[in-house]
Amino acid sequence: MTDLAPVLPSFRHRSFLLRRPLALAAIAFLTLLVMVAWLRLMGRPWVCECGTVVLWDGDPHSAGASQQFADWYSALHVALGMGLFAALSRARPHWPLSWTLLLTIGSSAIWEMVENMPVVVSLFDGAAGAPSYSGDSVLNALGDTVFVTLGFMFARSVPLWGSVVALVLIEASIALAIGDGFILGTLRVFGISV
């Protein structure tokens, strides 16, 4: 990873982002707006086309799967946020929290945009043994980004061993509850039926 100093010398010199919380919020908001615009261009619905909007859908086989604000996969986004914190704090230990948080939000937005491209949707939907997947609603993608941010903040507040325990619990819970998760999902994408 390269240093941002040559690209943003005046920002670093004047601590531009550190002293302007409204600038941080504006950048995060613009990032989310770009994500929403991309998802709408990809034909993603605002909310579940099933006719209901709820905070939680616990059935990965329902019409509301990946369409409501939260579902079982929200926990995997918490895990992603924890992983991003670990990676960024190791790669850029001297960066201010505000920069790593913005990069985390940006990374989540990019993932949501890629995840909802037709080729990726068909990859996840075609995996043997996986629940049917037709992509996320905009509401679900925004929820996923909230959960990535929560995972980032959780990892920041606990020791590394606490994050590792949480990751194991998240993966085991999802595997036991719905027969999916990072490990099982990855195996399925590579054609291994589990």
C-alpha cells in the first residue's frame, strides 16, 4: 500500500480530515451515495419487492433474504469489519482512526457494488447447496455497511484474542443456524458441495 502524502500533502500537513468531522461525515455520505447510485444502475430494488420491510429476516430461503436491513449474513459483515480493522491497523498503524474508518466504509461500499454485479450474483446463486441468491436490496446493502462499521468499531475496542473468539463464534453460529458462512460459502463457490 502506498502512502497518501504525495497525493494529499495539504490534507496531511494541515490535518484536514482530523479537524473537520463534517468533512469526514460528508465523505462517508458521498461514498454511500455512490454505492446507492451504482446499485440502482445495476437494477437493485430500494427495498424488498416481497411487499414488506422489516429490520430482520432470519430465513435465508425467504423472499426477504438479502432484501431486509439485517439477516444472518449481517454477522459476516461484522466479521469483515473486524478483518478490515486488523488489516488496516497493521498496514497503516500511524493513520488516524478517521482515515481507517473512511477506508473501511469505502471498502464495504466497493464490496457491495461488486457483490451485486450480475456475474457475482450468478456465482453465488449457482453454488451447489447454497441458498438461492438474487442480489441485495439497497436497504440491505446499507445495512451491510452499517454492520461492517460496527465490526470495525468492535475490533478497535477489544484485544486481538477477543476478535478471534468473536470471528470463530460468528462463523460457527452461521454454519449451525443456516448451513452457510465464509468457509462453507467459499467451498461452494469452488465447486465443493458441503
